[in-house]
Amino acid sequence: MALAIDVAESPEMRIQRLISENPVIIFSRSSCCMCHAMKKLLFTVGVHPTVIELDEDEITAVNNGGAALPALYIGGTSVGGLENLVALHLSGHLEPKLKEVGALSLSDTAIKIINVN
């Protein structure tokens, strides 16, 4: 799905629209090592999130909501940063949450298990 851009849309409105339109979305900066680690973890479990590299205006729009970068949203709900993602993963709650929003199927899990063993 192509990401639509409406030039009349404010950065805050664009951020909210993108969160609502994508089951898993990361707001990121290309130079951020924590952002890279978050993307890598999600790719490892079989999820291909929408990744939005933000400019300064958009970073302010995300940060006004209390989020730091990277900022992960699953099913429209803020998960937070890398530490929260890792905690979800280690507790076993990440995959069910991803399945719930349709970002991970049972076949993705089976492939991961086969590759691990």
C-alpha cells in the first residue's frame, strides 16, 4: 500500500492517520541505532512494519504525544520504544499482539520455529 501524502495535512494529523492506517508502524530516524534494532527485531519475528523516517517537524509532532524515537505502534496503540518492545518479546506477549492485528500469521510463526531449530 502506498502512503498517501496530503500537503494540506498538518504533521500531527499525518502522524495520527498513519498510525490508524497501519497495523505496525515505527516512527524512526535513519541515524538512530535504537530504531535499527527495533526494525531488526520485528523483521526477525516475521513482521514487516511500516517505517516512517521523520523530519524535524514530524519528530515534534510525535514527541508532543510523549513519544521518543523510535516510537512503535501496534494496532493503533503506542507500544513505546525499544525497551518496551524487547520486554513484550521476552514476556511472550509480542507475537499474540501481532497476530491480533493481522501482522503475523501462524505460518510466519512456524517458519520462525523451523529456522531456529
